[in-house]
Amino acid sequence: MTCKEVQSRYIPFIDDKLSKKELQGFLKHIHSCDKCKEEYDIYYTMITGMRYLEEDNGKSEFKVDSEEKLKFAEEYLIKYRIFFIEKVLLLVILCLIVILFI
């Protein structure tokens, strides 16, 4: 992903609207580009801060900071990959069982 593509995905990332492929590219770029990482941190703080003020009227605390959001997204991708591998292995095992018993 280019810087421009990543910058257009800040808000979809914050809103958890990226596809898994987009999320993977977004995270890879954010970790390799200091400029986009810094810009993301600013967007995240600004957008979540405005939403916080609109929704809670300043009565509760921020739930997640920008670094935690990135970490949660990375963990989500890891869990998704593990789940995908488990599904493929289960399918292979079921196919083998069918083949052996036919």
C-alpha cells in the first residue's frame, strides 16, 4: 500500500471497516512508515476524542489508545489466520476419513 492509500483508510480502520486484506496491508505499511504512523496517531486521537465528547459528554475514560488499536488489529489477524488453518485442516481430515471409509 502507498501512503495515500493508507491515509484514505485511517477512518475505516478506526471504525473496523477494513477487509482482512486491507487490514494486513494497512498494518504492514503503518509499521514501516513513520510518517503515516504519526499521522494515524493524530487522526485516531482527534477522531476518538471528538466521538468521546459527543457520546459521553466527558463522563467516562478513553477505552483504547492508538497503539492498543493497532495491537488488537494485529491479534485479530493472527487469530483469523489460525482459525482459517484450523478450518482447512478439518476439511482435509474429513476428506481423508471419507476416502478411507469408501
